[in-house]
Amino acid sequence: MIGDHVLVGYVHDASGREALDLARAIVAVTGGRLSIAHVHPPDRPGAASEAQTVLAQAAALLDEEPAELHSQEGRSVGRGLTALAGRIGADVIVAGSPEGGAHGRIGVGAAADHLLHSATEAVMLAPSGYTPRDGLDRITVMYVRRPQCDEAVVRAAVAADRLGVPLRLVTLCLGENPERLRDDQALAIRLALESADVPSEDVTADLAEGADVAAAMDDVAWADGELLICASSEDAAAHRVFLGEVALKVLRAAPCPVTVLPRGYF
């Protein structure tokens, strides 16, 4: 399940602390393992020692929670996190939004941009100013009828069942025929119910209508403890994350943490 082993990329600033807070919140919900990494360049004198200092600062933020600390060499933070995740068996990589971004919205820095276009594990991003909630209120999947989104529905249904939270499907309606989209959602709801023991009353669907993606995202309600899941683009290589143009707009407009699944995430 998503969150069985969470790897967070940490830097000692607000972005790093928010990413760590999100990673800790996910582990608290799933009961999974937590790994904290600081990526440093391989050819700069003193970088490895500085990484150990940063990791000690991260460890000081934990309330005696168990966590594995990793100093990782990498030509870029994104590459270093991806390599480490594969080596230690993490199933999701958590990153924060750059400082100075819009409060409550996700910003995509260099590391996140790399992860969103080539990571082999799920990628979870914390909005700027993220503060942890007590538990998880709901899982929402951005849905359009295609195989990658059906995979996301299955994974989300399994997670919702295990964690005892409702599951919602949201489909953007930007001038399309709403009845056709509702028919697609009905099929996806059936898929969710067939994939896990989620109570039928806990699986719902909303159409997000608006003139553009941002307006449509504002058209639907969001819970305080929401987690949004997006599928990778059809252009993604097998078992890789690749975020398409529309999904990137969704991510930037989302008021909650967002997880992007690699293609073929089962």
C-alpha cells in the first residue's frame, strides 16, 4: 500500500520541515517505515559532513519516532532520492514546496520537477505552509477514463479500505458532456467496490466544473485531511512517473498534499 515505506528528502528550511511533517503524518496513518535523506554533491569538500549535520537537525524534530537517516550522494537531489528509494525499497518519495510560494498551494522546485518526470516510485508533495492533521479524512482520485486512472482507483480503494476512510473520485468538466463523464465515474465506482471492501456509501464522485483547471478545482469541496492522488500521463514509461500538462495544473491548484503514481503502479 502507498506509504508502507516513506522516504522524505530533507533540507533544513521551511520546505524541508513541511515535507518531514507530511512524511511523519503519512507514517502515523499507515504504520509504515520512515526514512529521511539529505542529498549532497559527490565532489564538494565537506558536503558529506554537512549532510550529517542536516540529518541530525532532522532527527531533532522527531518525537522519539523511529527513522532511518541516509546521507546520499547525487548530482541532483531528484536523482539522488530516486536512486536511494530504489536501494532501500521505499514506495513513496515526499518533497516540499519551495519557500516563498503561495500559502496552501504546491510549488514545483527543481527536485520535485525531476521526480515528477522520471521517478520510479510514487511522489508526494506538501503544499507551502503545510501543517499536519490528526489522521486522514478522505482519499480523492483525479479521474478520467483511461487505464492509468483505473489503476489509481484500485490502489486508492485498497488504501481507503485499509485505513478506514472514504474514497472520492473527481473529474474535471471543462466544457465536456457531463452525462458522459458521470457514466465514466459510475464505472470507476464499480471498479473501486470490486477492488476492496469499501462500503458503497463511502465511495462518491464529483464533477469539478469551471472555465479552467483552477476554477474547476475551486468548484469542489476539500476536507482538511484530504489526500489527492493523480495518475501519470499516458506518455509515462512503464513504472515511471510522468506528469502531463493538465495534471500539473491540477497539482498546482490543489489545496492539499498530492501523490502522483508511476504508470503501472501495482
